[in-house]
Amino acid sequence: MNNKILIVEDQFIEANSLRISLQKAGYAVCEIASTVEEAIKIKNKEKPNLVLLDIRLQGKLSGIDLARILRSENIAFIFISANSSKEILDAAKTTRPYGFIVKPFRDKDVLVAIEVALYLHQQNQEVISKDQFSTNEIPGDGLTGIIGESPAMAAVLNNIKTVSNSSISVLILGESGTGKELVARCIHRISQRRDKPYIVVNCATLPANLVESELFGHEKGAFTGAQEKRTGKFEQANEGTVFLDEIGELPQDLQIKLLRVLQEKEIDVIGGKKKAIDVRIIAATNRNLEEEVAAGRFRLDLFYRLYVFPVHLPPLRERKEDLLLLANHFLRIYSQKEKKAVTRLSAGALDAMLNYSWPGNIRELENIIARSVLLAKGDTVTDLQLLSFQQKSAPVLSAAAPKTMEENEREYIISIINQCNGKLQGLNGAAKMMNINVSTLRSRMKKLGISKTKYS
């Protein structure tokens, strides 16, 4: 292994322990630096491939100052730091590090983060041609269903392939309807854990009084009403993957327990003993977790643990090159389902698609195509029946201030509910049209201030 690593850490015991661990793993380690000035001298002399960098250092300059220098010189770096404030986190992120590792850390976490960082850095040095991942559906490698030719989706596919075969935590970020669960399934499907369990947990729909039991399990008689033993989701997923959807909705007391799972790789069964587990955690959210951290609703240390490898899914309005591919994909699916020979979109329908902002993203596109196929009289979709509040609005590229993600989602949910005449559940209900559980819909309505009394 020819990679050389520079450790910049002003706590000697921690730095020396890290040096020993890296050398055992086969890495060459430069002389340890405790200040930015020392690090610059060692960097210039020994030419490291990667720098492990504490944020708080001796002297006037911080690790963030050094990170800016490393970024300008195209040297990969990972922050290793204890809990920091939101302001420090924001400043650190502007330097675009290849990872964050929170103290205290396990040697294995550091080695995995280094492996991923070096791979990503190598990838970033190469020019990735658009055609490298240009395909409607990538067959035979577990990525079936992820459709797109746009540069934004090429980056997503590259990230999925990069992270799949490690056990590193993944945080999938994106608006509602962008395909976060599909990406999580693909990561598991092409990972080394593909033959092990894949357990989905929707943090927004877990009953508040049973969250801990659902996740970690309980013994018989552990509390009133515990008439039999329950195996929790994490134990069910042992050696496999747990997908924590809507992680931003997890109560704070459970955030602490999840942090312990990530750190210690063990769970506390209610009324029982601790159990060691081996699970890969993939989390997803449509919330801005940094804002949640700043508001005190999400723990900063848990954010660091999850933000090791973020995958950002672009909204559909930012990848309109993929609209026709996606629309044709859904045309095929729903034409077969409805046993109809609907094979194309009219020029007017295509024009309407391109001038629409798609607040509900891919989920909304799928629902509209499904409805259009059902209503089509011949082989061509001529009327997409896009939401009226969007049709009457200004063009997407107007000078008007863009709506927030929450505003778009709120309008989308209200419009679907109105189309369903206020009905939330059942065959013709809004939840069915949006392809989500009614409990998830009610949770989102509560978060977005949509009156429950108005709809049933």
C-alpha cells in the first residue's frame, strides 16, 4: 500500500494511537503535526496522499484554515473532531472534505473512511464522461430502476457504486418523491450484505410509546403489556442493512440510543441484556438536518455519525434531461398493468412536462402518467392533467423567488387531497395515489400544518 497519510492532531496520545493503527493497516504515516504551520512544512516535504485533520488545533490557525489550503492544492482530507458547533460544522463543510469522523472513534471506522476517501479522490481526478453511466436502466448490477442520463444522476450512480461494498453509514438527502428508498435498496442489493436481511424503518410512523421496543426489542414482562418477547428491527437485520427513512423525525431520546448503536455496535434490549449486532445503517431524510441541528431538534454528534457518506438526490426540476426517459418507463409499466397500448406522449404533453416544476418529483410524475394511461383513448397521451396551481404559475426559470421544499411539498399534498375529494385512505384516497402509508401522510400533514379536521 503506497498511500501516505499525514495526521494533524494536537493531542499526542490520540495522534500516536491513530498512527499505530494506520501503520498496522499498511499505510505509510508522515511525522505527526500539532499545528497548521507544522503540517504545512511536513506536507511540503513528504507529499501525503491524504490528511486526517482535527478542527481545533494549537496556535492561531484551525484545521479549517489548513483544509482550505489542502483543497486548493488538491490533497484529500478527512476531518477528525469532537463535537463542534453548528457554525464550525458549516465552515468545515465549505471546504468540501472527503468525510467526518467523530471522536471517540473505532479504528475500523477510520480505515473504512480512508478507503472511501482515497477512492473518491481518485475518481474526482478523472474526467467522467456522460456516457459512462448513460443508460435507461443499468442491467445486471443491481441498479435496475434508477433511470437517468443527466450529469446529476451520473454522480448519484457513481456514489452508489462507490459506497455499496463498504459498511460505512450512508445518509441519503433529497426532497420527497426523489427516490431515496429506491437508492437505499440498490445500495443494499449490490453490497456484500445482499443475501442478508434488509429492514425498512419509517421513523415518522413509529408509535411514540413503542419506538424503543420496535427498534431494539423487549423481553416478556419488561413493561406493562409486554406479554411476549419481541425481536427489534436492528436484531432482525443482523449482518444485513437497516434503512431508517425520515430519520429527522426520530425523537431525541432515541437519537441518543441510535448513536450508541453506531458507536458500540450493540443494542440494549428492554428488560434484557446488551446484544452485539452487525448492521449497516442507511438513513434518509427530506429535512435540512443542519437546520434541525441548529434548532436543537437533532443531535450534532449523530449528524456527524450519519454524514460520513452523503448521497444527494437532485429534484426532478434539476434533471429535466431525464423526464422523457422516466415518462416512457412509466408508460411501459402502466400500459402493461392496464392492458392498454399507450406508447407515446403528444408534443403538447411533452411541452407541458418541460414547463412544469414537479413539486412532487418522480412520485408525482409516476402518478400522473398512471392516471393519464388510464384515461387515454388511443395510443397517445395528450393531456397530462398537471396540477392547476402549477399550470397557472410563472415559468420555472422566472425571476420570482423559488419556493422552499416544505412549501412545494405542502402544495403537492393539498392538491392530491383535493383531487381525492378530501379522502386520505382507501382505494381512491390520497395516500394510495401518493404511494405512501396513510400514517406517513398524516405525519407529513401535521409537520406541514395541513389541517386534519378538514380531511378524513
